[in-house]
Amino acid sequence: MKKCRNLWLTMLLCTSVGVGYAQKDFKLYGYASLYFEKVGTMSNASSEVKGDPGEFDYAHLNVMMQSNISDKIKTYFNLSGVSRLEARNYWGEYAFNDKLKIRVGKMYRRFGQFNELLDAIPTYLGMEPPELFDGDHLMLPRTGKIMLHGGTAIGKNFLNYSYMLDSDENMRISNGDEATLSHTWDLNMSLLNDNLVVGHSGYVANEANGSSVALGEGSPNAGILPWMNSDKYNVLGGYLTAKFNNITLKGAYWVAHHKAVRDTGAIVTLVQNTTLNNAQIENFFGPNYSGSYTGADVITNADYVVSAFYVRLGYSIPKEKVPLKFAEITPYVFIDGYSNPETIASKTWGGDNEAGVADDGKFYKPTIGIAIRPSHNMALKIDGSSHIQKINGETVNYKEIRIDLSFMF
């Protein structure tokens, strides 16, 4: 811990000197947040899953540094220190012109509306990421290594585009060979003086790869589950943002097609070490399984579809119209949905405890909340969600309550 503290102090001292030396070309800023969450108990006639008593934690502590070395060259560094010191992003960028720029390093993948923004919690509605970027059921890798991007005016509108060539970061092929290339693209058009943005993103892996984690190491860092020998998959979808006066509406839909081959030994290990529901056992062994749960009983082919959607609606009340004029207030309502028929409940063994506890791998999550912003760089958010899913043939739900106090500096 002392070593980390010294590293933080050294970094801040050096960057402070840098700010004084080239203030116009160097920016130092960051985000921090204190977070509280309480999860309720979920029960039905045949089972009960207890919630938790609630706890405070530090959700974000990020320091960003951006330097414009010249008109053509830009660098960026994002350091996170919540549970451990970690370089989330570090990249350099060369701009041939506004229409074509190349970025190299470790960067968040441009995919939809949220992936690049999730560290900056004061700036967007809500607290939790859309389900495709939730940490225990990611639909694709969050980061990549090299990206071409740019934008161009088309009449009164503006087109942004990016293309990422990657070697499937955080994935490995089960036979130990080098991971193969994947392609990611994102296109969006700003219309009506930026009041409407419509976009499309895609991710395609060229070959079948293995999971980013071994079985028993937790949830994967990308879309391939750890009980697969191989999995070739793609993720496609679209999104939009619309602004009408003080109303903001966001929506998106994503679908991932998987062509996978299960590891027979891994499936037997899951049966021996986890609690699977009847639908999951039938998924792995078929409707006429012998009951012995040996490798010979495993259905090896696993062609399945994962999908996710969200709708986010917020209404901003300006500070001037709020009693006492103490803050801008934004009430919001969300609905999220996610489906993965292949996953299981145990996060330790690579599943997730949301979709994985359902009979069909589906859940829906409505949320209602409010954001209070005394200034542009501070936000207090309070919201509650309900998880709705089918367990043992019965529709059940459990509640979540969250509070987040975040600020930019």
C-alpha cells in the first residue's frame, strides 16, 4: 500500500509540474465516486436467494491525463485506483486530418453509446452500465489495441466512424496458438443540430477462439464462456439518442450469434461443482440424458444467441427552475433486458447471478431514479431497480437500491 501511495504522489507531482510547464497542451482531470448498494432477497415457492445488508464502497477513482503534443499528435492516460492501481487506458494518436486518425495503445472499444464513458459516472444518466458491458456477462471485449477513426460533414449533418483491428484481447485459443484477428466498427450520424444521433456497431471474430479465463477463474472478460473449447461469434446492433428540449431518450439493441464447441470435461466439472437448474442440465446433456453426467453424455455443439437491449429516458429540470435553485434535477426511468441461454448462476465458474439463475437465461430490469447536480462536476444519484425473471416456472423479482455520490476534478 505504501508503494502505491508513493506512486500516486510521484505521478501527481510530475503532472503538476507538467501543467505548469505547458498548461495549454496538457490536461489533468479525473472522477471519483462513493457508492452504496443493497440487494433484496429473491424467493419463490421452492427456493430462496438471500440478498445482502448493503455496503458503501468506492466505485470509481480515475485520474486522466491528456496531452496535445502538436496539432497532429495527442496522448492519453487513464489510471484507476479503486481496488488496485491499474492503467485502464494509454494511447497515442496521430491525425492525418479530421477525416482520418490512427490511435494505438490500450483503448476502450468504440461500440455504442456507453463503453468509452463508463469511467466518467458524473456525466451520464444512471449508475450501472448497460447489460452488454456489465462485468459478469460482457458480450464482447471492452478494450482494443489499434483504431482508425474520423468524421466528416454531410450537408448539415456529421458522420463519425471508427474501425478497430484487434487480436482478441483477453481471449486465448484453447490449444495455445496465437489468438486470431477480429474487426470492430462503429458508425453514427448526428442529425438535427446534434439533437438526434443514430448509430450502428459491429464486432466479428475471424476464427474460433477460447475463453479469456480458465474454468473456475470467474466470469470472462469478453464474450466466450470458459467451458468452451472454441467459440466463433459476432455482435451486431444499433443505437440512438434523441433530445427534445429537456428530455433525453436513449435506446439500443444488440444480438450476438455464437458457434461454439463445449469442452466435455469442463461440463462434467460444472455438474460436480455447481448447482444447475433443470433447463441448464437439459441444455448440456439433452432431454434424454442418462443421469450419469459423463463426458460421453455432453452435447458438444452449442450454437446459441445472446441479446440485450435498453431504453433510457431522462427529464432535466434546470437549476433556475428548481426551488431554492440549489441544483439541476434529472428524474429518469430505464428498462434493460438480457438473454443468454448458455450461462449458469455461479460467477466463480464463469456464469452470472442474474441471467444464470433464470430458467431461460432471461431477465428484465426496470429502474427509476433521480440525479441531483449542484454543479456541472458533481452528481448525487439515487435509484432502485427490480430484476424480473422466471425461476422454476414462476415469475419472481428482487429489488436493488443504489446511491452514488460522484464528482469530477
